[in-house]
Amino acid sequence: MPNLIIRPDWHLPESRVTQVSAYRNRRKFLRELGLAGGGLLAASGPLERDALAADAKKFYPAKRNIAFSPDLPLSKEKIFTTYNNFYEFSTDKEAVVDRVDKFVIAPWPVKIHGLCEKPLTLDAQELAAEFGLEERVYRFRCVEAWSAVVPWTGFELRKLLAKVQPKAEAKFVKFVTANRPDQMPGINRLRGYPWPYTEGLRIEEALHPLTMLVTGVYGKPLPKQNGAPIRLVVPWKYGYKSGKSLVEIELTDKQPKTLWETLSPEEYPFESNVDPAVPHARWSQATERVVDTGDRIRTLPLNGYAAQVGGLYKK
Ligand code: MTE
């Protein structure tokens, strides 16, 4: 077990996690001073900026898929894109957006390999043309007991998996995210963490139509702080299962060891489905705080997706 030098925010009771009103005031102040970092177009160089801008023009906004988009009020873009868990940059949610400027997201090869017939490496910018993009409105529930309703843009992971043709022995999918200490200042501050941030799903979960590879949000390409250029979104699981800035997707016959499971297996087990009946070791999961309104609402089993995914967990 690695040395936990800095305890993550998740180890705080939910009541002690920064209140949105407090960080908004601070960000407003920084913006007025011109100090707050930008999102999407705060790129590192002109080439990266041009590539992203061309992409944005061509593929966004994508058409909303109504069948997968319940009629729920969306969380405010400004809040969802400035209140981030991305430990490679900072453990302070409000600071992540100010630390992403040096993170280079184009070019971005993604390797899909392991137990499959046709392994493949694709650049993140090729994905939209290859698989098509659509928008879906999903509930998003963090293990810290805050939640949001988010319009993601992306495509079903199963489309990519079909292309590489998993072998029958492939029982799990491992997701590996970027590990660039020179561009991600949080990594060296959490030296005891088993970087890279790694996550995993059972193959049936990965093949479920709700499981998305996401390249955009709120009708635009993903901002860096939300996991550009490509991340996973699994809406019935706690948010930490949705790895950001993916570089590798591996089909495997062994259950992958995830970063959080390695650090604290009782608190962050591999499956990690949203379940209001199972409290976290240090707080209840029965309710959640809506990130932009502050309303407290009841948490739904499987985050409201029981009808779609309940069958995966029938004993
Ligand atoms: N992916 C990486 N690479 N690093 C992280 O720290 N945090 C996870 C998940 N993916 C994380 C990550 C957690 S705890 C949550 S709740 C979501 O990203 C937050 O996504 P958001 O910032 O887009 O809301």
C-alpha cells in the first residue's frame, strides 16, 4: 500500500468539501484580476489551438440523442467546468482549471490493445470522424455526494470495441490515463500515488450502450480540466470510474487494479455502482448535493439507471 502523503478530498466528510458559493466568489475575483485560467482554448501553442478550433467547428454541437437524454434541468456549464476532480493537476477542485495550461492535448494517440483481433492506435482527433458524435444528457454522481446533470458529447464505447474485435478471453477493460509530471503539476505532489490513474470495467459493462467515450461537453470539445481530449463516462457508477484524458484502453482477462482501489480497497472497490443503501466508510450515500443549486436530493439506485443496467447485476 503506497504512502498516503496528501489525503484526497474524498477523505473529508461531505459537509467539509468546499461549498460552491465560496469557490465561485473566489473565481469571480480571480477573473476580474484576469488570473483565472481558461478552459478549452487555453492551449499550449498555436498548432494545438488551431487543431482544436478546427475540430470544434466541424463536429460541435452534435445532435442530441433524445432516447438517452431525460428531460432534466442541466447543471450550469460554468460550474461543472470549474469544479473538478483531477488529481494530476490539483486536489483543490477550484484550482484545477488554473493549472491545465501546459497540458498538451493534440496530437493525442490512444492505443486500444490487449486481447483483441485488431489492435489499433487512433488519434483523439480522428475519433469524431470515425465513430460520429452525439449528445446525451446524463446524471453524474461523485462519491463525495455531489451531483450534476451533464450534456456530454461522444459515442458508445462498444463501437470502438467492435472495431478492435475483443477475443472471447477478454473479460475486463482497463483504462489508462495520461501520466505527464512535466505538464500535470499534481503528480509530483502526490508521489505515493500509484500513477497513472487507472480504471476498469467488466466487459459487459464496457459494452453497455450507456457507457460512453466522451470528447465534448455543453456542445463544445471537452475543456482540459474535464478530461480532454477523451474520457470515459459511466453514468451509473461513481464519478471516479470515469477516467479522464485516456491514453490506453486494454482488453484483458484479469480484473485491473485501479488507482483508488489500490489506495483504499474498502472505500473504492472495483465495481463502485451508485448505491444509496451502501454508505461510504465515512459518510452516507443516501442523498446528494446538486452542484450548482445546492439542493439536497435523494440518490437513486444505480444513479437512476436501474431499468437500463440492473440486469447486469442480477445474482
Ligand atoms: N480521471 C483522472 N485521470 N484523474 C482524476 O483525478 N477524478 C475522477 C474522475 N476521473 C479523476 C479522473 C473523479 S473523483 C470524478 S468525480 C470525476 O473525474 C470528475 O469529473 P469532472 O471534473 O469532469 O466533474
